[in-house]
Amino acid sequence: MGSGARPPALPVRLAAPGGRRLRGDVAAATALLDGGARADQRGPDGWTALLAAASAAHVALVELLLARGADPNVRAPDGLPPLAAARLGDNRR
């Protein structure tokens, strides 16, 4: 990579070491976002970090992602918006 070039962006949910999902780890998400990970990029399952965090009731992570530009209106592949994901909980996926 040339001077000033950024590495390809990774979805926040998949960029954790070893490919692990973040599971509400705000410090790890912050480091990933600071390193160039994109809050709104979808993972292979079509879900964004915001959808996953809302579904798992990780309020602090939801707040971080929204503050860092995650789209609150993005929908899961089946049309489920983040607010509905939060209401239904983790039993949706």
C-alpha cells in the first residue's frame, strides 16, 4: 500500500481477531472503527453490526455504532429493521 492508503474496510462484526463476533465489546468495536472498519458493512449473513447489537440488546454498542455513522434504518435481509430486531431479541437469527 502506498503512503496514506487505507487497508480494505472490514465489517465491524467480522473484523475481530480470529473472525470472532464482537458480542458487545465496545472497546474492541471502537478500536476496529478507529482502524478503518466500516460500521454499516454487511457480513456474509447480510446483517450489520447495528442489527446484531440491537438483536442482542448491547445498548452501549448500539450507541457507539450510531454515533459512528451506522444507518438506523438499515434492514436485515428479511426486511427486519434494528428496532424490531431489538424487540424480538436474539431468537430472530
